[in-house]
Amino acid sequence: MGKIDISMEPKKVYKIITPASFLILFAVGFIYYFFIGRKGASNLYVNPITFTILIISATFIHEIIHAAAFIAFGKVPKNKIRFGIILKYLTPYAYCSQAVSVTAYRTALILPTVILGILPLIYSFIFKSFLWFLLGDFMLIGGFGDLLVVWITRNLKKGTMVLDHDKNVGCYVIK
């Protein structure tokens, strides 16, 4: 069994996603302010302690969603999922040590960003909630690394088997 490495070092990923993060933070923030904030959002103040607890909790939930998606869509046994934190970057991760189809892999990568990023953003616009806006915006930004990996795997054909990379951001293509 051969493996082709299609991954990036975390340091390089952060160099790519940091500028994009600021761009998205301000772009989505401007859109929110233009459509909601200046027209009377219920409250543009968020308690910093509440927000910090919410973001930290959501960050760990993000990783749990990755694991649940690997289990549900990749048919991965629970004992093949490992959690950890890259201390250098203060980044939690869920690592899957079993090869899965690229479709299941992409699903596991995208799901947390949809659930914790996009859905809260939609909710924030509908119900004019600044707290939900902030959560959605930060979780959207937090999913950029995952979305980058989806982009990296864009040319892989359906049914291709991939293995989560154990050190870098990305995966191995199983040949």
C-alpha cells in the first residue's frame, strides 16, 4: 500500500488562513452591521466572559463533530479517533487513524463549519443576534483549515481512499 502526501505544515497553513480570516471577519462584520447592526440589532454588546466560554466550548465541539462524522460517514470505529491539542498553535484536533473515502473525509471536514459557522450566521441575521453572529463568524474562520484541506483534495475522484495526516494539515492518498 503506497501513500501520497497531500498536506501542508501547520505554519504554512496559518500564513495562508490568517489574512483570509481578517478579510472574512471584516467582510461578514460589515454585512451584519449594514443589514442588522445599524437597524437595531437587539444588543451589540456581548459579555466577554460568556463569549470566551462559548468560543472555547464551540472549538472543542467542532472537533467532536469531526469525530462523529468520521464515525457516521466513514464507518470508523471510535477507537480509531484520537483527540489532542497542538500546543504551539493552541489548536485542538481530532485525528482519524483509519483510511476513509474522500467523500466521507470531506464531509467530516465541512460539517463542523456548517453547523457551528454557517448555521449560527444565518440564525444571527434572522433573529438579529450579535452573539450568534460572533459565534458563527469565529467558527467560520476556525473552519478555514478544514476548508483548505477540502480544496487540496478537490481533484481526487469519488471513492479515492485517504488517510488523515498524523502531523500536518491534510491527508495521504492511499494507492
